[in-house]
Amino acid sequence: MSETNAAVDPRLLEILVCPVTRGPLDYDREKGELISRGARLAYPIRDGVPIMLPEEARALDEGE
């Protein structure tokens, strides 16, 4: 596992919400991202720390 995809504390995942929609997030362990289906954004996780800034998120593709 690379530093980029370092594990995130499960307790943290339980309380985090999307800063745009305030909705739930899904954890994509393989890509090292937190996914907001409502906002269609993927927030990166760097060194085990979720980067919850909309300007740092990538837009989800149609099939994601």
C-alpha cells in the first residue's frame, strides 16, 4: 500500500460527510478516495488524511 492510499481510521469515515451536499461518503480503498455520489465528486486521501476541499476533488465520470 502506497502512502497515497494509506488506511483511513474507520471512526473518521463514520463521521465524515461531503462538504458540498452534507451527504454520506463511500470509501474507495483501491483509488484512495472518498466518493460523494450526490455531488459526483471524489475527494483524495493523502498520507491517510482525507482532503475534504471541493477544489481538490475530481469530478466523477459518467460510469462511476
